[in-house]
Amino acid sequence: MKRKIILLLLILLMSCSCSKETTRELNVLNWTSYIPDEVIHDFEKQYNIKVNYGTYSSNEELLAKISSSKEGTYDLIFPSDYMIEVMKQRGLIDKLDKSKLTNYSNINPLFLNQEYDQYNEYSLPFLMATTLLAINTENIHDNITGYNDLLNPEYQNNIVLLDDQRIVIGAALQSFGYNMNDFSDEHLEDAYEFLMNLKKNVKAFDSDSPKTFLISKEVDIGLVWNAEGILAREENPNIQLVYPKEGYALSMDNYVLVKNGHNQDNAYLFIDYLLQDDVAQKIIDEYPYISTNKNISNLSDTELNSILKNGSYVTNSEINGENGIRKFDKLWARIK
């Protein structure tokens, strides 16, 4: 009888061990509409890893989620440039071991060693986004070339803006010829006045899918991410895409490991999978941002160099002992 009980216990232990092996997981937080479902499902099937996939709409929302979550809640995130510095300063992210990535060489060196993480100790580039203006020329016949043109009272309730404080406030700063990363009180107050005037023309703030407002013709003008503009134009060829003459934002979104994530080995597998040429192609086929894979390109060298030359990265505002983040938070609350 004792032998039967022992054998039964051994069988139960073995089944428990096997079940653990079949429930490998990876907890990911990423921007909305950034990785096709097909890519995630193929990865899960190939590696037998369940991807628990959550989304966010801004870097500030991401920061709030990571700051307030228990250790091990998330493994892999995709913050933009300046937010990497913030998270590093706050001890929220881990250094990367690039030796674990067999496809590391597929990254275009042009996107490595950026100022926000000079030696890519904490991050590797995933996709690059830009902001631009999307204009439905079927209904808008004015020559819109920049942010100041959006103040036209004829555009009342006819604009969608990204729901992103650094991008929108940055655009307002650029409308005066200021640097989009300026956080002096005087210039931020100018930006506030600009945006309060512009708000009369704004129907919605939306970072998840601003293209929907353009495609449905609820609005005729949008300050949107480049891929959203391209996708809207595919649905409506009358949509014209314009890089504002005052300047625009560049946003490099990156692979970053959350501090003490419980599934970091699985995170490395996922990063390495996304670095494959064929997978990178699938991603930009569905979401046409700027690929950081040197073997995959949806822009000519001339186009890319022009975009990089005339755009600006958002920079970390927690510098020189001044908390710029708090300033932007307060200003955004007044605007919204």
C-alpha cells in the first residue's frame, strides 16, 4: 500500500513539474498598435511561451504603471528615448546582456549609441516614430505648413491631437520657435496660451488610434504619428502628410528590461525573435513606422537623413535639479 502511495506521489510531482514547463510566460507592456497579433502568436507557438501583452498610450502612463507595480509584474517594455533616462535614474530597469542576442547585428548602427543611452547599456532600438500633420485635402483647401496654421477659427472641432503631453506641448513650444524641450516658465506659459487657443479647434486627444478620426472623416486634420498618417492615407488618398515647418518630434522606442523581471530569459528570446529580418518586415508591413533593422527599409537614405536632420528627440526634463516632468504634468492638467 505504501509503495502505491509513493508511486502516486511521484506521478503527481512529475505532472506538476511538466505543467510548469508548459506554462512559460512573458509579461510585456508596449504601445498600442505596434506589434501585429500574428507575430506574437507565431512567437508563442515557436517557443511555447505565453505572452501576456498589455498596452499604454504615453511614456508617462508607462512610468506610472512600472512605478506602481509589484516586482515581477512586467518583464519587457518599450519606452521612448528620454523615458529610459528617467527610469534608469529611478532604478526601474536592468542592464542588457547583448551577448544573448544572436540577431543583434541586424540593428542599423545609425540608431545605436544615442545620447539618452550612449552605449546601449539599458536599451536597444525597436522602431522609430515621427510626428506629422495629416490633412484631408478633400475638405481643407488651405495650404497648411505648420502648427500656427491650425489656429484658424474655421477648423473648430475639426482636429485630433495625440494624447501625449511632451509631444503636444513640444509642438506648441516649436510654434514660437522655441526648442521642444524648453521648460522655462515663461516659454511654457506661451505654450499654454497657444494650446488653449488651439483647443477650440480640437475634437479629441487620442494616441491609440487617431487615424480612426481621419478615416471616418470626423475630423479633417490630425497631429499624429507617421504610421497612423500613412495608414489613414491608404484609406483616403486625399489625406496629405506634412512635416511642420517649425519642427517635429522624433521618437525612438526601445527594448528595455524591467528591473528584476521574473522572465528575463524569455524576454531575450522575444527581442531576438523581433530582430529577425522576416519578423521586422511583418511589423512594418502592418505598422509602417521606421524600422531600425539595417536589412529592412521603408525609406530611402535621402528621406531618412532628411527626417533625422529636421526632427528633434524629446529629452529628459529631470535635469539640473529641476523637475521638468512636474512642470509638464501641471501644464497638461491645465490644458486637458
